[in-house]
Amino acid sequence: MKLENPAPWYVSKRGNLLAQEFLFELEPKQVVYTGDESESPFDYLTLFAREDGSLVTLAIAIRATESQITDGNFFPSEDLEKLKKANIPVLILVIDVKRNHYFFGWAKEDFASRSFDTPQKQTLRPATPEEIEILKQEIMALS
């Protein structure tokens, strides 16, 4: 069930390197690359440790592009539906490899046809330092 990424290999490779940088900013306990597995719909599985020692498991799906990120149409709707049905939370990470811009959102949220031009509809969030801190809190709050 590998999700297809239409980007050329060099864009995907750079996207994965930038994704690792992003993920390490989130301070996970462990990061496992699963993108080479033919049946994996995720690119990474991560573990985060709460203060009480309990663990949070999170899947990461990445899309890398050379285009400026202006809307949420980076996952075909059938792929997004598969991610929404996962039994663990899935973080979608979209990376503009030319400009080193990162945007993220939760797969359960319906951002497939929404626009960045309408702030109230935006669910892919820019990876600013403030948003990354909020994301860390959201991850720790997952059950």
C-alpha cells in the first residue's frame, strides 16, 4: 500500500533529509525510516516520551515538491483517505525543497481541497518556531 510520490528522486531525497531535520526539532525519543518499505504508507514512525515515561507513537507521511506550497493538494484523495483510517495519528509534512519551507497538518483533518489564501480554512500550518512548539504540545496530548 505504498503511497506514490510524483516528485523526482532527487526532490524526494532532499525532502527526506529536510524531514529528518524537522523531526529532530520535535525531540523524539526514536525515529524509524520506513519509506523504503514497499507496503508502508508512512515515511517515518516516531516515538515520543511524555514526562511520566509513557510513549506516544506517531506516523509521518511526507510530500516533497520544488513548487511553492500554495494549497493542500499534495495527496490524492484516495491516499489521504488511507492515512485518515490509520490506527495511529498521522502527521502530514509537505516540504518545498527549493525554499526550505515546511508545512504540516494532521491526516484526520480534511485539508485536501482547502486553500492557504483563506486563513480560517487553512489546516496545513507553516513550520514556524511558534507552530513547532504548539505541535510538540499536541503530540504530548495524543492518547
